[in-house]
Amino acid sequence: MAAENVRGKKLCFVTIGATASFDALIQEVLSDRFLEALRDASYSDLLLQHGMEGGKILEDFRKKSTSKSRQLYDLNIRGFDFNKAGLGQEMRAAKGGNDTTEGVVISHAGSGSILDALRIAVPLIVVPNPNLLDNHQVELAEELASQGYVVHGRLHDLPSAIRQSEANRVTQKSWPPMNSGEDPSGRGLAGVMDDEMGTHQRIAPRRPKQAHAATGSVAIHHDRANRI
């Protein structure tokens, strides 16, 4: 019985958010070398939140890939445009539990998507979108990675990010209480998040009346359009 469960369900969930296309990321996660990296790390499923434009990339991939190549990677590859109810369900699926193995979330460097994943405590690879102008995505990814919360993923080298995420699975930090004293950069996560989200957005402690919130957890206040 144990031998049958050696390779259980393990999900890699990729999200580009709702406000900007990120075709380069979708193309990269459908490349042979990335699919090989998932296979080598015992992933069973690849789920893409690809947006409207990315759907054609997935459709073209399906047309070009043969049944033989799909068997080679042994991956169940699916995709969808966007879930208006949010992506919490998909991120929790990547977190695993019960009969599923903990996987990973690969996200664009949008502050809302990052915070959603950090709160669920799912391993996270953050990939800045180089096509966005006047944004702090690279700085945000570098800061979070330097403090041990995420892996900074780079386009054209995502297999390395998967291997690093697997190696960091035990040591990667969970989202901490505010003012925990861990601030090697001198600015802290709040400062970088404030830059990413704009001057009218801030990170604040959750109110005590929210019984489901753990002590010291944080809440983010800003327009939904800017957070996903």
C-alpha cells in the first residue's frame, strides 16, 4: 500500500494576478526544462491562473504537445483566466494537507498575491514582471528573499527556483508578527510593501475582534485592483 502512495498529489500553482498580462511567465512554466524540474521534484499537477491572453499560450501548448510528451512529464496541466472570488482555494491546495503533499506557489510580484500566499504559509516563488514600468517588483522580491520569506524567481531560470524552493522547504520563514525585530535591511517588509502599494496603502495590525486572526498577524488595506 505504501508503495502506491510514493508519488501523491503535489501542486504547483502559478498566478499572474488580474491587472496585467505576464505571458513570459506562462511561457516559461510550460517550457520543457521547467516541466522536467517539476517532474524531478515529484510534482503531479501544474495549475495556471493565466489571465485572458495567457489562455492562448496554454491552448497552443496543448496542441503542440503529444500524448507521449505528456506521459514523459507525468503532469496534469490545467489553467483558468481568473477567479473573482480570489485565489485562496488554489493557494491552499498548493499548501497541501491530508492526502496531498505540500507544493509551491509561483506568483508575479504583486503585493496582494504575495501577502495572500505568506498568510497561508505556502512555499512561494516570486517572479517580477519586467514589462511593468515604474514599479517596485524587483525590489520587493529581493527584499522578501533576503529576509528568507520567498524565493526570488527569475525568468529563464525558473528550474533553479524550483530546486531552491525544495531545498528551502524546511528553513523558509513564515510570515512573522509585526515589529519582530528581524530587519536586516533597516527598512523592513512594511516599508517595501508601502512602496509597492502606493502612498495611500499601508500595513496595519489586525483588530483583536477578528477571532480567526493569530496574535501579531497583519492586515493590508488598499484597493483590490492594486493588490492582485
